Amino acid sequence: MTAEEIQTLICAGVPMAKDIGFTIQAAGSGYARAKVPFNQRMVRPGGTLSGPTQMALADAAMYAAILATLGKVEMAVTSNLSINFLQKPEPMDLVAEATVLKMGRRLAFCEVRLLSGEPGEELLVAHVTGSYALPGRPKA
Amino acid sequence: MTAEEIQTLICAGVPMAKDIGFTIQAAGSGYARAKVPFNQRMVRPGGTLSGPTQMALADAAMYAAILATLGKVEMAVTSNLSINFLQKPEPMDLVAEATVLKMGRRLAFCEVRLLSGEPGEELLVAHVTGSYALPGRPKA
Amino acid sequence: MTAEEIQTLICAGVPMAKDIGFTIQAAGSGYARAKVPFNQRMVRPGGTLSGPTQMALADAAMYAAILATLGKVEMAVTSNLSINFLQKPEPMDLVAEATVLKMGRRLAFCEVRLLSGEPGEELLVAHVTGSYALPGRPKA
Amino acid sequence: MTAEEIQTLICAGVPMAKDIGFTIQAAGSGYARAKVPFNQRMVRPGGTLSGPTQMALADAAMYAAILATLGKVEMAVTSNLSINFLQKPEPMDLVAEATVLKMGRRLAFCEVRLLSGEPGEELLVAHVTGSYALPGRPKA
């Protein structure tokens, strides 16, 4: 699937992804790069993107990386997501870089790094790991 | 703080909480019970509340339990949230029961159970643990 | 399986469980209660049971709860374990109470509470969640 | 601290680290590389290093990376460790590569990758994240 097809599929399936302005910038086998624009509506006191917005971005980026690897997977569902918030994001766009660390038959395990800042000076804002249950692919 | 005061504070600070219709049903020292109503806009394919909605509910419920325990805490921030999705929620209201398992000077650790179903027949939909960094309370 | 059979199986399979003196006190469908005795060899500076000892106890207690629920499961393996250390354990025996929160066909999800202290005055020393991958049980 | 000093400190403090033959191969600001040799005593059915051995290695490698970054830190303690087991390790030495992703005043957050296999052909056996509570360093 192309980045555009993945974005359309995710925004159709998860209205919250659409609400936060989720877009995919790049995707290929084993990875995806996604973004949410800075938006006053998503801030929490202190002027930064809220935790739930960061979690929604990370979850959608993982899903994008899996779709980019496997093609359209019906009913792949998140089974675990663990996020560590490390820094307040800057009041600017937030980028997610998702990597598939294991693609098993029944489970995909991913890592996501949420980055904030000008290109070349990004801060690691949050670190995320997650597992997706896959609908029993056939043995290779 | 009362349940009503906590709800007002959270919805003012986190627009996403307001967007999903977050309400607090009960809160006291060490716990909070919160709810999001079922809403067609939050569903994902299959007709259930999306993962990000569940994470937003759990995060807000933890924060409510901390506020109910300590009173107004400036700048308490989530440092870790880990969620395990166990069952698809029913297409109905989703309830979060948050418990403070440790209240340290610098860190609060909470557990949240997300429950779906008619009273007395609730299913455990997701299990969440989370840590909040506290702004250095004085020693007791 | 009885508590004694489970203990024998675990100590045969995981030498570290035997090394730390792991014993099962009770087990039944959906739960297990296990213990490691206090032992000077396992302490870390400060006189408490080390983190790895606590993790080994929690992992074995989860496995015991699964065996007590399903009977002998060949090659069930831990897929995730997440531990939060909340208090230093007392210099005494450490107890683990493991509960199965979801028993799916392919995955079991458990919670473990590590407790230290005299009966009736136990402190919650650590909170653990974990997933075990199961070898594809038949549909019920 | 040098790799050798760190190894001596860790093995003195955590007997289990010594028991599993924990050694540090390299350490510097922000990282450490550590190893446990293959040992029949640590295997579980199937012939691979047990989960508790992997957790003990990861925990010690994180601690080593923190010591290599800060110098001797009295009473730094693990507050959270989350491990995802991805592959069975080969019946050979297991290597841990620990990286400090955030060094705050009160909390250090690390990632550890456990690798098994011949140099250049390592498999990612497990992925670990962890937090260490630090004893309130002075503001810079």
C-alpha cells in the first residue's frame, strides 16, 4: 500500500486520527513516518500536545508501518501499547518514526519515536513500544 | 477536590477529554471512576470504541484519582502509560476504574481497569498501568 | 495440575526458579500464590531482594497460574513482562499473587502483585503485568 | 567509571549478576555493552537462556550505562522494566546493548537490545525499556 492509501484507510477507520490531522509522510516495508500538525485544540496547560494526542499518533504510526509491510491486514488490532513521555514537545508539528522490530505470523512488535523540533535538532519527546495481533497469516 | 471540580479541570486542560465526553462518576482518596459515552464518531471498524479513546479515558481517570487524593497538583504529568487491550468493548458506554497503588513524593503509580457491559456483567476490556511525575511535594 | 506438580515442573525447567527457592503455596483456575524465602545471597545494597529475583518470582508465578488454569501447556512462553518497583521489600520472604485477567486461545494476560510483610500488614512491593503466548489451543 | 569498575560494582551488589557470569564489554557516556555466556544451568526447555536470565542481563546493562554516564550513583534503583521477548536466543552467548535515551535529574530512561548470534548476523532476541530513579541530583 502507498502512504496515501494507508492514510486514507487509517483516517476512515479511526476518526480520532483524522481529528488530529494525522498524515503519513513516508512508509515502506518495516517502517512509517507520520505527523500531526501543531493545533491549539490539542494542547494541555503549558502549551504542548497532550498525551492522548501523542498516543493516538504513535498507535496510528505503528499501524501504518504494519500495513506498509504486509499490505491490507483485516482486523489487526493493538494488543499492547507502552509509552514513556520524556520531554515536553515544542509547540510545533510532532513526528512519529515507527519501526517494525519483529513481524511474526501472529504478532507484530514495533517501536515508535516521537520527535519534536527543527530538522536536524529533533528532541526525543516520547518512546513507544507496541504489539499488534495479526489475524493468523499462513505459514510461509 | 470534588468529582465535579476534577472534571472541569481535566476538560479545561485536555480538549480531547472533553471531545470524547469524559465524565467523572465518583472520586475519593486513592481512586476515581470515570466514563465515556458510546459515540459513533469514536468507533473503529467493527463498531467499538477506538484504542486512542480508551487510552485517553484511562489517562484522564488516573489523573482524576491523583487529583482526588492530593488536591490540585500543578503540572503533574504522565511519565508512563502501558495499556493491554483484552476484549473489544461492547458498543456502549465505557467505564474506567482507576486506583492509586503507590503515592510517593515524586511519583504516583496507578492501575486502571476499563469495563464494558451492563452492571454486574462488566467485561474487562483493557488493563492499564501508569506513572505520574509529581512536582516534588515536601516530605511529610 | 496440583501446586506440587506445578512447582516440580517449573523448577525442572527454570534452574533460576530453583536457585531462588521458589515454592508454590496455592494454585487453582485463574490464580497462583508463590513465594521466595529471604536469602542473603539475593540481596542488593540496602538489604533487600534484588530486582532480578523479584522478576524471576513474578514470571514463575504467572506461569504457575497459567498451568493451574490450563493444565500442562507445552512451550507456553512469556512474550511480555512489565514490572513497576514500588517499595523496597522487607528483609523477609516475598510473596507473589498472580491472577489471570484474560485467557484467550493464543494469549494469556496476567497480573502479579509482590507482597512483603507480616500477614495482614503486607506492603505492595511491586506490580507486574505479563503476557504468555500459548501454542494455539483448539477453538472451544 | 571504567567498564571494569562498573562490572565489579554490579557483581558485588547483585549476586545474581555474578551468578550468570555478567561481564561488561564496553561502556561510555550514554551506553553500555554487556554479555552473559551461554551456560547449561540457565537454559529452559528448548535449550535457550531463560527469561529471568535475560531480564537480569538487561537490568544490569541499563545500570551499567547509567554508571558510565553519571559516575557512581548511590542508590539508583530500577523503577520500571518492560521486556518483550521476540525470538528464542541461540544456545550461545547473549549480548545486551543499553542506551540512555533520557538522563533527567530524577529519572533515567534506557533502552536495551538483547542480541544473539554470530557477529554481523545477530538476531534481536528481546527489546527492553526501563526507568531508573536517581537520588535527586543537583540542578545543573
